[in-house]
Amino acid sequence: MNRSTALLLAVSLTLVLFTTSCATLTTSQIKNDPSRWMRIDHFGDTIVDQKAKGYYPVNPSGALDGGTRLYRSDFASLQNNSILYFTVYGVLGDQFNTTSRAMKTAGYRLASHQTFRDEHGRARHQATWTKQS
């Protein structure tokens, strides 16, 4: 496993506990500030930074720009009641399908899912699952 793959797996397969006032997000709960496109390492750092501030990636998205994979997301603030979330980005179909089955079995619901074609024509998946704890 190369360094990039290890970083992708370490950053993208993160399970985090947060608190929320409700399971349904309102427009006022969405934070649109770091939603600019960024490379995967910076996107992973942004998710960690936003987590520390009490936000999670609501709708991670990916795109290919001149052979470079780029990512972004809006972030939602979660307060009061506990909620669990799980986010992946840049994963191939088999990993997405395996993760999706595991999340469903664990009681999570798919809250957001987006794909794009990478430089090799393969579908790359970005998704967030949520569950009230």
C-alpha cells in the first residue's frame, strides 16, 4: 500500500460522535465556508479542522480538474442530541458498496452520495451516512 492510499484510508474512514439539535438539517445549520475545491490531503485536514470546531461534512463532492482529483463539502453544525456520522471520499465502487452495506447494517442512513470519474475513467464515490445515537 503506497502512502497516498494509506492516507486516503486513514482520513476517509473516520467515525465521529457529535451532538445535534435534530436529525434534519435546516439552511441555517449549513456552513458554506470551506466549500472551495481542494486536493485530498488538504480536504482531509479541513475535515479534521471542522470536526474540532463542531462541524461535519454534509455533502462531500469530488471532481477531476486537469488530471487532479479535487474535493469540497458544505459542513453542518451539530448541537444538543448525539449523532454519529461516517464519511468517505475518493473511494472506488467496491469499497463504497462494502461500506454502504456495513453502514446500513449498523443502522446508518445514506445522507449524501456523489460520484465523479477519475483520470482512469473509474467512478470515485463521496458519501456521508448519519445515525442518531
